[in-house]
Amino acid sequence: MSEYIKSEYRDLAKSDSLQNKRSSMLQIGYTEKQLEMLPPTAIIGISCGNPLEFCNLKPGKKLLDLGCGVGTDVILAGLEVMPFGKVIGLDFLPEMIDRAQSCAADCKQLKEGVAEFLNLDVSEGKYPFEDNYFDYVISNCCICLVDQERVFPEVFRILKPGGAFIFSEVASKEKRPLPQKLFRCIQEAIDRGIKPSNDGSLGSRIMRIYVTLVNNNAIEPIDTLQKLRNAGFENPNIIQERVQPLDDGSMPKMIHDTLPKVELEQYMTRLKGFLSQSNVNDFMSFVTVMALKS
């Protein structure tokens, strides 16, 4: 994971303004019913999809969330599997674990002890759980950042026979590279540490997708499905694909701690020119993948 993305993630963990983004969550695939069950602090709207939509959760089931963020999916799953089930969220960033624990505490309906959060780097591919332990393993915007050949076999190990691995991700479109001028402009932001603000706007979200593409972090569906087969999964496939909703053309607000205002404005002018000529959906889509352990 690049230092740029780590820095962005830390900023997200600390952002008090990034909450109650209901419209963004609905666009991603969450339902009004789900949002009503969540505290506002867990409604941040930066997911790639809603993998829980494809989980048949019942009391007593066990679920693991790789890269749990603020705990949105852990809380929702916990409400479905309690009182006797277990949901565990893993995340590499201590600040994000702290925020997830706080969000879970804010959900008064969630039975104590059902949800647990562990500070653990998902990309290590070594998880402290017994073989055949979980009914479901899910992930949301995390698989693009890990070594799939290390993580997928470990997920297979800890899933029960009959269990499912379900994850939502940014997927690149085959043979649709970004225009060179746009690529270089996004790369400039990465190199100089110019980041989109945590205002929850569509403009900032789209900018983050472009960063994912330039960093070569978006999954390549054909390659990812083959790696799942190699790990032992049965018939992995894409079960949902959707586009990124577009805004009215407003630009992301870009921020930098030390860059002179005039330089930041000059960069914003260049960025606006390139983004106004591009549609992010020409280069990516959001996919949800399901792989079963027989």
C-alpha cells in the first residue's frame, strides 16, 4: 500500500465531518432499512458495494470482515447474527479500529460481545483463526490493496465448507487505460501529496477512484477469478456490477498542508480541465465477487 493511500486512510479515520452520508450509501447499494440500524458515525459512503446483500446471515453465524474501516459492515452483520453469532473486523490502522469500536458502541441495539475489532494487517495473509471457522468472509474496497495470492488461500483455510467469500471492489476495464494527460495529472497529485478532502462529495470520491486506477490498485477481474480458483474456491464469479454515479460536474476539493495556495489553484485548474473531458465509468466499474468453498 502506497504512503499516499495510507495517509488518506489516516485522514478518513480522523475526519469528524465524514458521517451520515446517506445518499452516498444508498447509491453504493445499502438499503434504507440498513441505514436506520446504523449510527450516523458509521454512515460514511466510501464503500465499493454492499457484500452483505449476498450473505444469508442468521443468528449463530460467524463472519469476518477484511479491512473493516469504521465498522459499517461489522455492525450490520452483528445485528443479524446475534445473540449467539460472532463478527470480527480486521484493519491495519489503530486509529480506524478505535473509530470502529466507537461506532459499534454507538449502536445501542448491538449485543455486547457479538462484534470484535482487531488491529491486524490483512495483507499479511496470516489470520489467528482456526481452520473452517467462518461462514462468511467479506471485504469492501480492501482486496485491491493486498497480495491476492497470499490472502486468498488463507481465506479459504478459515472458511467452513459451504462458506462464501464475498467482496466488492473497483475493477479496471480491460484495454481501457487512462488518457496520458489525465494519468500524469493524477500522478502529480500522488507524487506531491495533494489529496481530495473528506467532504463526502462525489467529486472527491471520483478523484479517489482515479488514484486507485493510476496506482494500479484496481482488480483485474479475469486475473482475480483465476487466483480464487488457484486457492481452491469453486466457481468464483462476478455477481454484481455497477457504475459510479456521476455528479453535476463539480470538481473535488483538493487539499495540501504546506503547498502555496497559488500552486494548489494552478493544479486544480489543470485537473478540472482533464476531469471535465473524462467519464470515470469508461475505465472502471464496481464489482461484487462471490467464491464458494465446497
